[in-house]
Amino acid sequence: MKTKTRCILGALILPLVAGSVQAEITQDCILEGNVDKRKAAQHGRDVYVTFRRAEAGETAPCDMSRSNRSRRVQFKAPGTDDITDAPHGARVKYRYIERNHQGGQWQLIEASDGNI
């Protein structure tokens, strides 16, 4: 009888442990900025975005503090095709998510043609 009980408990505990191995979202930020064609040209890039505002997303806090020298967030969108042709000053909004304090992922949420 004890062996049967252990097997049932083991079957119940295993999915809980397996689920906790999933990557934890440690940083969730919504960033707003503007396309800067002048800086893009200076840096030899197709697109450059100057971010002006950052706020926490829904699943984790957001820390974009410049005082924390041990971490530096680099804007590496999966593709900038969506904003390559955006005019200078166009507003953009991205979501930045880090899992387990590792390199983050960028997702374009919104882009508008409005100027600064």
C-alpha cells in the first residue's frame, strides 16, 4: 500500500517540479522612443532609436537605471524592417523581456509617423 501511495504522490509532484524549471521573466519593460535618422547616419546604421521613456510591463519590474554598470541593455530588435522606412522623429514603442537575467528579446508594439 505504501508503494502505491508513493507512486501516486510522485506522479503529482513531477509536473510541479517540471513546471518550475521554466525560465522566469526577470525584466519586463515598455519603452517609448523616436527614430533618429541623423544618429543612424552617424553610426552607419539603417535605424537608430532614442528611447525617452521606460515603464514596467505586466509580468516583472523594469530597471533601466544607468547607475547599474553591471548590466547594459542593448537595443537589438529581431528585425528593424518595420521601422527602416519610418521618418525621422517617428514614435515607436517596444516591449523588452529578459528571462533569468539573460539577454533580452525585443518586440515592436507600435510605430507612428508623428514627429518629435
